[in-house]
Amino acid sequence: MTHRLGSTVTAILLTCGTALGAAPLQLQLADPQPSGVQPGLSVRYAYPQDVKTLSEASAALKIASEPGHALSGLDHRDTNEGDKTLTSKRAEHVVASIKGYVRFDAPGLHNIDFLTNDGLRARIGGQVVGKFDGRQACDTTIMSEVEVPAAGWYDVDILYFQRGGTACLHMRMGPDGKRPRWMPDAAFGH
């Protein structure tokens, strides 16, 4: 029993140590850099009967989706029950495919996280920088440390779903060692 407990504790410590000591995710600058970028992010919606996971959300988009009004950015505060999710037609059982660019004004190490209700898989510059596969109240994802090699535009590709109740979607970012702040709408384009 003691040996098994010791092995379990060792495995947990190794896992945590590996995660904490992991190198920052290397973001890739959009190539070519886009020109004529419009403000906000483009979005397509699907409206399945129910959605509980990212795989179900992805499948719903493949079955049927429609364009929605562009999002001004990623600062969508927790709604009241019954309020529409993002710019969709409905409050519940909404899937969104969000695409565009985010502009980083300076290179260096940055920390990124998201607040989401419910599921989210966010890719920036080719790396998954935020993920939650399930249902939750408006809460944070695990923070990702990223390396931005140069100022400029980076691809954004987000899969998001909202099942029931309220909805939220926010992105925060801050230079390494500083508290992350809400990303301003002006940082996004499509």
C-alpha cells in the first residue's frame, strides 16, 4: 500500500513538474500577413438539438452551419439566462466556429487564458492556447505561456459551444510576469 501511494505521488509530481517546466508554445506569424483586415472576427453557427463536447460541436458544424454577424472581439460577458449567445439566433445549444486574426504589438513571452461557458478549443498561430471540453459556468481555462516571435497578425481558429443557461467568452493576455488583461476588440480582425 505504501509503495503504491509513493508511486502515485511520484507520478503526480513528475507530471506537474513537466507541465510547469514546459517550454512556451511557439506561435507562427500569419504568412502572408493579411491586408485590408476588417475589424472583428468572422463566425459561423450551428444549432444542434444538444451539444456536450467539442467533438459533438465539430460534428454539428459539418452537418449544417450558417454565417453570423461578425464578433467585435472576444469580450463577451456572462449573459442572463435567455439572452442570445454571441451574435447567434439562439440562447442555448449554439456552436460557433470563430476565425480571423489577432494582432500582437510586441514580440516576447505572453500568458493567455480564456473565460468560457461552455466548451472551447482556441488556436492562435497554429497552437492550442485554450481548451475546455465540457460544460461549466463562466470560468477560466488553464493559462498558456506563448512566445510571440514578432509583432503582427496571427491566425485565430476557435471552436466554441454553449449548451444551456448563460454564456460567456473572453480572452485575456499579458506579458510574462504581468497580470493578463482583457484583449481589446481593436486587436482582432478578419
